Amino acid sequence: MLPFPSSSFDLLTSFDVLYEDAVKDDVPVVREFLRVLVRGGRVLLRLPAYDWLRGQHDRIISTARRYIKPQVKSMLQAGGFEVEHISYANTFYFPLPY
């Protein structure tokens, strides 16, 4: 549980947290995000994408999961959020098509 009263924030950010092995189930965490947001508040998440990008860094920092957009949408909706926008960042790391 987050140590804040309900409806405390207009914006909640979570950068590189939900994927960690310590987070066994991300949906209850997302519900907690919703609890501390005011009505109409927004959440900004940054999560690692695509399991095929898993590497040594993931093993070192105990990455439990990587996400794709449909998984993030499903997780957020299960947590009570209405999804406005989902995108991938840092796509310049992706291999160029031939």
C-alpha cells in the first residue's frame, strides 16, 4: 500500500518498477495507483518492452517480465483505468528493417 491518502495526486509516475521480480502481481499495484489519484488523474508508466530484448541487464536487476502494448492496456483496464495512449519509447534501439 502506498503511504498516501486516497485522492492525493493529479499525476502519478512509475518508472521501471512494475516489471521487477519483487512485484508478483502488477494489477493490485495499478489499483493502488488509482486509489491515490484524484478523479480524472493520470498515470505515466515506463516499462521494459518485448521479451526478445531480454539480456544480461535483465538478469542482473531481476526483471520478472517485459511488456507489450496489449498487456499494458489489459493491466491498466483491470486496475480500473481508462487507457488514453500507449506507445513505445527508445525505438531507435530497434534493428532497422531491410
